[in-house]
Amino acid sequence: MILIALNIAFVAIALSLLLAMIRLLKGPNTGDRILALDTMVVNSIALIILLGMRLGTQIYFESAMIFAMLGFVSTVAVARFVLRGDIIE
């Protein structure tokens, strides 16, 4: 039963990732594209965690944590670049 739930969640999050990618490509302004990029990072983290649950290994959880930290820093850097024109003050 848990495998069916994991498969359904995997498909739903993959579809969400695809829709966020479409918003990233077609976004009407830069703010929408930054938000789509952040949404894609969160969805990718969820896919990595689901894959770790499916395979039963813990290394995927550690890689999800690293990816979360990198995703946060990159989103802040892109937002700061768009707002101020530079990343480092």
C-alpha cells in the first residue's frame, strides 16, 4: 500500500515540477521566474526524498539537505541580483 502512495506522490510532484518549469520559461516577468525556480528546487527536494523512501537508503536524505541549502542560497542570490544589480555588497 505504501508503494502505491509513493508512486502517486512521485507522479504528482513530477507533474508539479513540469508545470513550474513551464512557468519558468513563459513567466511574464522576472519575479514569476524566480518564484518558479524556487518552486522547482522544493519539488526536486521532494522527489529526492521520495526516491530515498522508495529505495530505503539514507544517503538521499543527506543529498536533499545539501540541495536545499544550495537552492536557498541560489534563490537569494538571484533575487538580490535582480533587485540590486549585484550579489555582493
